[in-house]
Amino acid sequence: MNQAEAFWEVGREPGRQVVSLGVAVTLTAVSIDVLLVGRLTLFFDLCFMVLCLGLAALVRRRDFYLVALLPPVLLTAVFAFVALVARSAIADPTDSLLQAVVSGVATHGIALFIGYALCLGWLAWRLHREGEADIATELSRELSRPA
């Protein structure tokens, strides 16, 4: 790491660890919000948006694709879990599981959009900052790379 670079400019964490951190922090925000208020509020939305930005800052370059897909998958998976254990936190208690998940995602869609935009924007900025002039070429190379 160059002396002029701050810690958020060059992430070093493996993708799996970043995903685990994302799940843990999201569930912590859900727990705090549900325990204090009984439902998900603006607190959860703000935590999720900041988390998306933080995950994009922490991940190492070769795991960008994993984090680029993470926000919608993370939110949907967490809402499915919440719908199983505390349905009234995201939807009407009489809603079905699928209805509750869709309702939760729709209700918190602005947070998802902003968090996803922050995540993708930060990853694109990091690609550009690291000297990659053609982002499309870099992304196609990353996507075509065997697992």
C-alpha cells in the first residue's frame, strides 16, 4: 500500500470474510431495530447503506464481483430470515412468507437502491483509481475468469 493511500482506498479482505461481515452487521442492525422499536425503521436503512459502502471499501480487488452482487442478495436473504422469525417487523403478521419478503424489500427499496449505488460506485471508483482506464475491459476480464 502506498503511503498516500488511505485504508479505504485499497481493500485487502477476502470476499468470503466480507460477506460474513455483511451478514453479521445486517443481522445486528435488524436485532437492534426490532428490539428497540419492534420493526425496521430508518435506522436499519442507514446502517444498510453505510454497510454497502464499507463492504466495497474492504474487499480485495479480485473479489469485486462477489461484493458487486451482495446488496440485493443480502437484503433479500435477511428479510427471508426476519419473515420466518419476526414477520411483524417487516410486514403484516398475517402475510405469507413470500408476501412478507416482497413487502420488506419494497418498503426498504430506497435503502437498497442507494446502498447498491454506493457499493457499485465505490468499486468503479477503485477500479479507476487503481489505474484501470477501461472499466468495461476489467469487468469483462473478471467475469470471464474461471472460478
